[in-house]
Amino acid sequence: MTDRFFSIHAQGLVRVAAATPAASAGDVAANAASILDLARQGDAAGADLIVYPELCLSSYAIDDLHLQEALLDRVEAELAALIAASAQLKSVLLVGAALRRNGRLYNTAVVIARGAVLGVVPKSYLPNYREYYEKRWFAPGVGLAGLDIVVAGQNVPFGPDLIFAASDLADFIFHVEICEDYWAPIPPSSLGALAGALILTNLSASNIVVGKERERDLYGASQSARATAAYVYSASGPGESTTDLAWDGQAMIHELGYQLARSGRFDHEAELIYADIDVARIRQQRMRFGTFNDSARAFGDPEQRFRRIAFEHQGAFADIGLKRVVPRFPFVPADPDRLDEDCYEAFNIQVEGLARRMEATGGSNLVIGISGGLDSTHALIVAAKACDRIGRPRSSILGFTMPGFATGETTKGNAWALMNALGITGAEIDIRPAATQMLKDMDHPFGRGEPVYDVTFENVQAGLRTDYLFRLANQRDGFVVGTGDLSELALGWCTYGVGDQMSHYAVNAGVPKTLIQFLIRWAVKSSQFDAETDRILTDILGTEISPELVPADASGAIQSTQSKIGPYELHDFFLHYTVRHGLAPTKIAFLAWHAWKDADAGEWPLDFPAEGRNSYDLDAIRKWLEIFLFRFFQISQFKRSAIPNGPKVSAAASLSPRGDWRAPSDGVANLWLDELRGK
């Protein structure tokens, strides 16, 4: 990979910072010095955009001092000095200042870049209730359009009708609003987003009262989600006057509803927080979210009313690291509370889906193949819970373990132990005689006694198992519950037609392999079943993922799925960013490398076993990504185009052509492979 591969700018990210400078009760010179000091720190850290608090040059809580000429003159003088000093900086600065224009005083954000003022945005909504008296001093900016203002000798655009866009860094497009604008029923940033801004910013003062921290965080998450954007927020910190109010200096950065960074609070030291915003991903999300574009039309296409201020950012495209947490497991949150919530929802989505299908079909029984592996184990416990929920006896679940040529005693034993513990109707059908006869009839070498274990040898077994299950369902007034998971569908790791690709209801088809493991752990932890069932489930979690179709080799090593097609933890990562976000392969590799390069860095999901905490270098990631791309785009779609019904579980991925993913069955992978290989 070239150096450009490691650049956040080349990968569609922008580094933003929220600043909490040392505040004062009107010491403009001290305020300016703190602002400039943080600007230099942010610039050294590679920040493309630094957002400061509201009125940070003058201080916010100074009441009628806002109308003192001496103070306003000093604000303009210090602002001019700050603009001049910014010529040596690469960062764009958003600085809060009170500015005079046409006999009015405005509470504004001054947008500064490389010694120039790009524009000035006045606060649209002025609070004048409870502790706020802003209309006593300032004029509202709402409704202004097409105006200019002179700042430090520069005549620049003025108004809330501005968005700012780098001409040389794709998707670095931002909008500015100020404090109360955030709390408006329709914030100005909503229109800014509809006009094309991908990063929304807020310069705030925002005194602190009990519970307000949660409210601010809720608004930041909500606005970034609703506006399909990032939201950067900075509030005034300690140092402001505490005559009647107090200040905590909360700063936050959100993206698409998730908090990426947050500051300390009530700190007396100046602070900068950083996050690398994936602006390319935000743009791609808007392309997928038709309602966003419909809203722009409904509001009269705001892009026609906004002035887009272009500027040359001159990004270096160097490797400056990544200031962003990239979860190793996109489907499995590391946060214990979120993991518990997600597992609860996923498990119950599956249970409800299967329960409804049981009621709709009117059949007497469920038929399910039990191998003792992860997928069939999970499908079985979902089936057991579905029976409990609608008042059917678990004995109406007909579980069949069907040993083949490579079935291990451990998995077979676990299959029987689980069926007995759950109280279902268990049975065993040895498929080896039928498989041997079929291989003889086909004149396969194995049928003549030769140790040939090719795909035909494997699929004869896989197909017979499914064939038995369907005929058993016919015989016993039931329907077949599929056990294959989302990860296997993504890779095409399933036997088409008369094989594990087919069932009457594919209850696991929306659940990736990595999540299934945690759903089983969750079932144990949340006591969904009794202690004996929990013990068996825990044993099953520790077994090797294997189709058990090929006999062990001379060393005794059993067939391993992951040694052949690659680690499911990587494939699930690739799947998430391919289907949910449509990212280019090089960017997926970039994110995977940051997520997986160091096993000791970052968070792991709760109770993740220490011996399973893997790391992968870039060569390994590229190797397995190429396999994923080939299998996903070229050789597997025909299986997904014909999959049975099954519930969509995760918003991040569903491969049903009815529930989410639609693609040609005869597509090719060349385009994606060429992009990864740099062709």
C-alpha cells in the first residue's frame, strides 16, 4: 500500500476538534490568547476544523458589558490579530464574537481560514426566557440573506444562509449555528444539511443545570441522526462569570446518532477533543436514504437559497493516524449495556418471527437438524423459546442429528445433550449408508473405496441431510427450520437447493456468525433456560467451527471452515461495510487494519475469551478481503436470490432480496478486486 492509503483524507475522513478555551469574565486579551493557543495545538494535531464556544472572544456571561464600545473595539482588534495569526495554520477556526453591523450588534460565528475570513454567521434564535436576556443586547439573524460584513478590513459574506465547502477536499462541507439554534423545533442546521452540509457545528455557551448534560447529548445524537450528518458542539467552560449561573465546558462530537468523542466537564484547564468524521460515509448514507432528499424537495430545495462559500483547504494527505474508534465487531457492541440490549432484541426478533410462522402454517411440528455446532444450536434455542411463547410443547420440535463420515463424538454428544436438556423430541439418522450408496451410484471414487474428499463428497452429505429433513416434515406435519446464518450466505458457504441453503423458514439468515456466539452467551447469562442447558451451551461455544464433512487428516486435525475461507470475524467486518455503507475495498481494508492491527488496543466485547483475541496485519486483511469480494460479488448471489423467508435482524445487513440486498446473480467481482489492488 502507498502512503496515501494511510491518509484519513484519502479515505474520506475529516479531523474535527471541539475546543474549550480558558474562559474569563470579559478579559478579551486573555480569551484571545487561549483561543490561539488551542488553535496551534489543534493545527499540530492535524485538525481540519476547530469549533470554539459562543462569544468566546468577549465571554458570554457579561450582560450589559456587551454594549460597551471599549469592549467591542477590543473584540474587533483581537479578532483581527487572530485572523492574521491564522495565516500560519492549516485548521479552519470557528470563533464566537459579538460584531457590529448597520447599527445592530450580532452574536456571531466567524469562520477563519489561513489568514482570511470566509464568512460570518449570526445567531438565528435569541433566547429571552428564564435566565436568558439575549434580545437585550443582540439582533436576531433569522431571515437575513445575501448580506456582507466588513471584518478586519475584509468584506465577507454575512448571514445564516452560508455553508462552507473545501474545493480541494471532497465532502469537507460544514454549516454553522449557535447555541439556541440547537434547541429550535427546526434548527438552522437542518436546512444546512438539506443544502449539502455534512458536518454541522454549534458554538454554544449553555450554562449548566442538573440534567442538561443529558439533554445536550440527546440533541447532538438526534440531530446528527435526523440530519444524516456529523455534529460538533462546544460549550463555555469554567471561568465565565458565576454571578447567577455555572458552566461545565461540555464538548461533544456525534456522527449519525453515535457519540465519537466527549470532553471532560468542570475542568479548569483548556481542552481540545478530536474525532475523525467519515464524511464520505455520511454522503453515501444520504444517497441510500431517499427520504432525506425528499425532505430537501419538500423544503423548497434549500441549496438554492444557501450561498456555498468555497475555500482551498490544502490538505497534506499524509499519515496522521486515526482519531476514531473502529469497532472490531460491527454487529457486536463492546459496551455491555448496548450488547445486552442488542442481544435481547435480536433474540426476540428471531423468536417472534418463528412464532408467527408457526401460527401461520398450522403445522404440528418443527423439524430441525441438530449438529452440535453454533448455528443449529442457536436455531434450536430460538425454536424452544418460540414454543414456550405461544404455548406449544417443546416436544413438537423434532430434532434430528445425522452423523456423516466426519461427525465427531463431541459435537454429536453435544447435539444429544442439548436436545435432551431442552426436552424436545430427538432422533438420529445415520446418513453414511445412503451417502455411500449415492456415491457408488455416481461412480464417485469414494464409492470404490478411494479416499477422495472433494466438493461432491461433501455435498452428497449436506444434500442428504436437507432431503431427509424435508421428507420428515412431509411425513410428520411439520416445516423445516433453517439453521444457516448471514455470514454463510454472504460467502456462499452453503449447499444450494437440496442443501443447507434451503428450508421452510430461515430463522438465522439475518444473524452474522459473530453475533450468534454472543446471542448464545446472552441466553446463558440472562437465564433463558435451566442450568444444564446453560452448561451444554457453554461447551458448544468452545468447539471449532467445522462442517464436519471431511474426515480428519493424518495428524487428527478436523476440517476447519475458517482456515479455508478466512476468519468470520473479518468477514463480518467486511460484510458490514460493504452492504450497509457501500465502502470501497481500500477503505474497508484501511478501517479493518485500524480495528484489528493491535489485539491490546481498544475494547473487546464483554466476556470475549482472551485466547480468541486475534490481530491481523495488512497482508492478512487484504488476503481475506479478496476472498470475501470474490465470493460475495461473483459466486454467491444466486444462492441469496433464492433464499427462503427469514426475519431481518440487524439494520446493518440483510441479504434477502425482499428484505434489503438486491444484486444480479450473474455479477462479477473484477471492479472491487481491481480497486483493492490499485488498478
